[in-house]
Amino acid sequence: MFTSLLAVARLVQSVGMDNMEVTAARRSFLCDIGSWADRTALHEAASHGRALQLKQLIETGSSVNMVTVDNITPLHEACIQAHPNCARLLLEAGAQVDVRTIHGSTPLCNACASGSLECAKMLLEYGAKVNPSLTALTASPLHEACIQGNVEVVKLMISSGAQLEAYDVHFGPPLHIACAKGRVACVKELLNAGAKVNSMKFHETALHHAARTNMVDMIELLIEFGAHVYASDNLGKKPIDYTPPASAAYTCLISFEGNPLSLLQLCRITVRKFLSTRASEVIGQLDLSHRIKSYLQYCDHPSSL
């Protein structure tokens, strides 16, 4: 009996050791992936902005590239919570700048989603890609900045070379999501940078999104840049069909449908058509009065001219 029990014990011990080896091998293959229950002290410190604790952990040898089961690193945490001091400590210690979560988000995506201009600038300084490849589960940094509505972050992404027509499977181009979220200032930056005002997703244009928000200033801005008021989506609906009857947006679109564009608007659309994003630069160099220059390019209050 004793011999039999000893044999069983040895078998259990052998199986247990094999399982330990498999687990160790798996963790090594997956870059020490843990689980949400295994979130490291670095993740917690970065998430809560505890820079001193984070510094101490790094100095004692904690890996800055440890990931959770969702492939989230401490740098992701610092950026989504907008803690630039923690992000800098991690980057200086060798954190991977373009590591992606299982959903495809990079730390720069997270920085833009949180509206942290400082984190975004820092990541770009460390070589972060402003145009990471898009997946079915994530949007580009510029999309995230437009969703959040921080115009300074949008400007930074554009000046850093963000693709204005990057196509997200859910949102379409950045201009669409900026309109859907009612981010007028972001819409203006995108248009001035050369975003295509009549770009489509399922035949839906930015003006369709603007009509749904009932924001007259956004509708007027898009039309000022040449948006087509008669464009039909895949349901055969025009922008006006998405506005409540008698609403300000409905009245605005009825006016544009019933009247031709003004000479002022036609001039500006023509100038942008031929000069694109160079319009302001070229017009600024012409030997013309300030009033005529203002007439030829967009300003916040065109009706005041």
C-alpha cells in the first residue's frame, strides 16, 4: 500500500512539474503576459500618476515593458490617464513607444484620447508613429484627438503628418467623426489642412453628420468649404433629411438649397480648389489690400465683409 501511495505521489509531482514548465514556457513566449489580477505595481503607479513610486520601482529593476493579458503596458496607462511625468520616466527607462494593445491602440492613441498634449508631444519626440496601421478595433491618433475635441492635439497630429483621409471602419475619415461629435474647432483645422469636405462613407458625408447635430455654425463652415447640400447617402437621404423640421439647421439648409452660393463663397472654393492647403500662404504673398485677402480666404465671420 505504501509503495502504491508513493508511486501516486511521484506521479502527481511529475505532472505538477510538467505543468509548471508549460506555464513558464507560455509566459516566456507571450512576453510575460499576466492577467488583470496580475497588474503590476508599475501599471498601478503609472495609472494613478505616482511618479515617485514609479521611479523607485524602475530603479529597483521592474520591467517597464511588462504587459497585462490585454497587452497594456504601464506607458499605455500613463498616457490614457494623462500623466506626462510618469510617461517620461517610462520612456527614459526604455518603454516601447509603439507597443499595441490587443485592440491595436498605441500609447499615442491613448494620449490623444485623453487630450494630453504634453504626452502626445513627448511620444512623438521618442519616435511614435503618427499613422499606425488601422485595425477593425482601433482608430488613428487623429481620430482619437477629434473624438476628444482637443484642438491643440488635433493641430499637433496634423503638423506631424497625420493622414487626413485615414479611413476607420466605424467612423470613416477624421472629418466625419469630428462633425458627428460636434467639434467645430477641430472641423475647421481639418478643413484648413486640406481634408476633403465631400469624402464619403457609405455615401454619407460630413454634412450629413453635421445636420444630425443641429449645429448651424458647423453646417455653414462645411458649405463654406464646398460641401454638397444635395449629396445623398445610401438611404437616399440628403443632409436636410436628418434635421428636425423648423429647426435652425433645417432652416439653414433650406436656405442653401434654395439659393445659389454667393460670389464670396464661390471665390473661396475656387481658390482652395486650385491652391489647396497653400491658399493662405499664396494669398498672403499677393500685393492686395487686407480686405481683398480676407475676401479670398476663409475667416470666422465671412458675413462681416
